[in-house]
Amino acid sequence: MAGVSIAENEIKSAKPWVLITGASGGIGEHLEQNLRKNYSILRVSRKEQDDLPSDVSAVKLDLTKESAFEAIPTDRKIEWIVHLATSYTVKKDNLMLSNLMKLARERNIPNFCFFSSWVVSFPKRLVREPYLRMKAECEKRLRAFCHETKKHFLIIRPSVVTGEGLSWSRVLNRLWYVRYLIPRNMYRCWIPVEHITAAVEGHFKAVRKGDAKSKVMQLLGERETLFQATHTRTLHSPHWQPFPDEISVLLLWLIAPLCFAIRMLVYVIMAIISWFSTYLNSFYIQHFTPESQEELLSFFNRYNNCLISGSENMLLWHYTPPWIIAEKKILVTTRRLNKIHKLDKSVVVCDSGVTIAELLKALTRKNLSISTYPNYHDITLGACVAGPVHGHSHQFATVAALISCIKVFDVAEQQIKYIHKGTPEFRDLVFNTTNNILVLEVNLIPCPLEEFVKTRKRFDFVSTSPEVLIKHAKFGDSCEVRMYVPILDYCLGASKYIRSLPILGGLMLTATVWSRRNNASKMSVKEEKVMEEKEENVKQEDNRKGGEIEKVKGDINWKRYVEYSTKFLWSLGSKCIMNTEWFFTEEEFIVFWKFYQKNWNRLGFYKILIRHCKADDFPHSPCFQRNVYAIDIIALRYQRNTLANIMPRFSKTMHAGKFLCTKQNVEKQNV
């Protein structure tokens, strides 16, 4: 109906007006109470509204009827339109937005606040329902309209909102009685309605001061299971208990097998239904993957407990560390932020989500490369900046040495900044002495593509002295001394036949050296042909000697192998192993290696990787003004207490980006 009745107070307010649709809903009521401190409220609803406060007026009309908007008084100086109303139908919601945008244009209303939904950030394969897709389309239409008319917009994407009078709070109170039947893997993001109203009110104040830009805000709060929410989100509510706690616990133990069977049945049924229902599938979303910098920044504000993660790593594919679950973190990945914006001989500008593998492929096509990079090619450049990641080169200790400028987002100040190499801010960011910083873009310096000769030399674990390993670790342009299974070396290392087997030989103590080949200077066509013939002869000679010619050190297709070959194995092994790393001086390494040769059987190390890192000039760096040897150790998780007690005797510096085994961190990462 297109009613035109008006219920308003006679007292005229000097405060600016806010037009609110959906003010009678749960979020609308709370938001209106907060906004009344600084604004007069004009409610728009199809319902009759009586007993209004002095600074609230109401207009009864149908938002889907364009002619009904003539009922809105023209003497009100409306500063904001806040659109919360929804009919849950695509056609009507589109009509409401169109009519409100027309009203904003005709009445010259400068600001528009639209309440969307967090489903807009779901993976597209999950959002099948037309109504959910419509939310994203409404956002696009509103943004285009505001850009065209130069109006300010604020788009709110709330998750599940809880609070007094809200539907989900009532649902949780009812679920409390059957909470033990709820599958433990059903997660949700929960946010109190007070945070929603505070976020909107804070942005309105910033707009009045001229300190705010148009933006999208994801308001997700914290991530916890539906089972947990029945406890944490209903503590303020009285629950009727038919039995005392002691009897309830006794009955629970008696019927525990039945409860377990029912829960497993519910688990299977919900998992099957979730494939056909976007709503149920949303309970199983593990992380968000924004596709633009603007969308990424919308997740990071004071109201969200978000954690940034790279492209492919253990947080996403293998298992979620218990501390992330305990701290109710929401994972946001940079997997889709992987564009290379500029690539030439002088500089490479790319998103923080670009992996080393993707960068090397793009550089190779231009006959370029970078001077150092980690052997783990699926790490992102953002991770290489946000941690002191060292690489495949004796010349540079860390990847940060190649970076000239970083574009970052300061979460605390909500500002984008540029940090240049050589500044204290750059040092503090790379070596983890600052928090609440997101890496958005990286500028780094490439180098010409060169060829390397890769050779391997195998050693006997028991008899090889640490001085020999130190000597070989410095060979060539880069070197890795690696050993996977100590018991093979200990039991079979003396046999030359066993060492010659490719399958077993690769698991024993081996030094892999990459040596740079000299590039030819500019020459004539005839000289180039002669040089090509010589190079071919050199390659054949290198192969006869056991060397391999590589343009890129390592396998840049590692990502494919992770997804198709090792993902399943890691998902099993990551529950019981941990990856740690320490930095040693030459003297510290000698002492450690001699201890390890005598006590390898009780340390339980699965893999040892030794690399030489050249001294640099970064304060806080483990290589600051000294050459060090980085030792990467993969061990069983039950050994974390042993490592926390033993390793500080040999090294005082750990890699901050790996599993921490210091005494103060053992309890935090306890599984």
C-alpha cells in the first residue's frame, strides 16, 4: 500500500535528520537509540507507529511504491539514508533501493548507509540463491550511483548479530537445551549488536568531521562453533533446568553412547544438506578470500578478530592450530590478491598475495629473476615481508634485502602507508617488532636470468665433522645441506651401494650446491653461434660430471604438487609434527652438530636443513653484522618440551615465522 499518513511530533529539532528504513527490526531499534544522541530520526515503515519520542517522526508508506515517497516531509534536512529494510524477495528489494536512490538524488541527501550481508564475501560457488546474489548486485548499483552523484556511502556487511530482542539470541537460548547434539564442526561468526551500532555511529561522526571516505565494513566479530555460542552468547539468559547439575551430569554419562550416535547422525545429515543449501554451508566456511585490496581492508577493523594468511599454507589446507580456535580468529587469505602490476628490468610491483612460484614464472618469461628466494616456492611475498624469510643465496640474507618499497595498511590508524627500505619502520615491519600492519603491495628489484649448475655430494652422518659441513655450506652461489631420516644414515650410511640408490640416497645427508655460470657479453651473430656450441658442450660435460643445468633453483611448479600429491599426507602429518628453525653462529653450530651426532636417537628429528646466511645491516635481524647458519628442523610435536629445554643451550635466536618452541610459547601452542 502507498499510504501517506504521517505521525510526527510538533517539536522541531535543530539536529540533522536520519531517514531509517527497517527501524522496527532488531538492529534498527538498537541503531536508532544510538543515533538519537546526535540526530533526529525519521522512520519509514509500512506499520502504524505511536508513542514516538520527541526527536522521532514516522512516515507510513510502502517503499516499493515510487509515488509513496511524496509523503516524506520536504522541510526535513536529511543528512543520511540508512537502509535496513528487506522483503527477502529480489524484485521488491531492488525496487526499494531504486526508490531510495531516486529520493537521495531529488532531495540532495549527501550520505547513504546500506546494510548488506556477509554472504557477499562467501565463495561464489556457495551463493546460489537469487536473493543472496542480489545483495552483491545492490552493492554495485549503490556504489555506481554514489560515484556518479558524488555522494558518500557506507556499506555494512554484518555476520550473525546477537543481542537483546534479536532472533539469533532467541535461537541460541533454545539450542542450549540440545547443545550436546550439535556437531562440533559447525562454525559461525558472531558479533554483538552493540558493535554494529558503535561502528555506524563512529563512521557518522568521522563524516561530520570530514575524516572519513566511502567504505565497505565487514562486521564479523569472532568465530566460534555453534556449540560454543550456546554457552558464551547466552550467559546472561536464565535457563530452566529440570534437574540439578549433579543429576544432569550422571544422566549425560548414562546416555552418552546414544548422544554420540545421534550427534554423528546429525553430523552426516547436515553435511549432506549443506551441499544443497547456502545457509547451512555457511557453517562450514573456513576462511575468506577477498579479490581486491578494498575488500581485504574491509575485514580489518577494531570490531573483527581477523588473522591474515597467505596463499597456501598449513593454516588453510592441513590443520588449524588450536590457538587460532581458542582465540576465535577469523582467517582472511590473500590467495586472490595475486596480480603483478608492473614488471620490467628496474622494478617489479605486485600484490602481497603473489607467490614466489608465480613471480618466478612471470620473471622467467622476461629473462629475469630475483637474486634470492626461499626453497618453499609457495610462500607469498607478503609473508616474505612480514617475516625475515631467508633464501637461496649467499649474497643476500633475506628476501627483504631485495625490496625497495612496501605499501601497507595500518589497522590501528585505518590508513594506507608507504614504507621505504632503510627506514626504522621498514626494519620493524620485516623483523616483527610492530603489529597491526597488513602488507598490500611489494616493490622489489629483479636481476638478469642466469643459469646454475646443480651438483650433489653425499656425506656419512656419523663420521662427517661439522667443520666439513660448514665448508660445503659456503660453496657456490647457494647451498643446502639436507638430511631426512637420520636412522638411514646411521645404519646404512657406510654402504656405497645404498648411497647410490636414488630413492634412499636423497633421504641421507646431502649437500646440494648451485653454482652460477658466467654470462657472455654482447657479441656478433657469428660469435653467438660459436658460444652456443661451446655452451652445449659445457652442458653435456656438466651432465657427465653429475651436474644439472637450472635457470630457476628449485621447482616452481611446487603448488601443483601440493594440491594433488602432498595435501593429504600433510593433513595427516601436521597433527603430529612441527616445523622449527634456529640461527647459529659458526661456533654454536659446531657444538650443536657434535651433540646431535651423539643424541639423534632421542631428539626425534625428521628433517634437518642447513643453509648459510650472509651478514646484513638490519637491526633485529638474526644475521645482523654476523654470518649465521639457519637450521630448519622438523620434529614430532611431543618433542616440543625437549626442544624448549635443549635448543637454548646452542642458539639464542629462533625464526619468528615458524613453530615457536621457547618455554613461554609451549603452553600457548599446546595441542
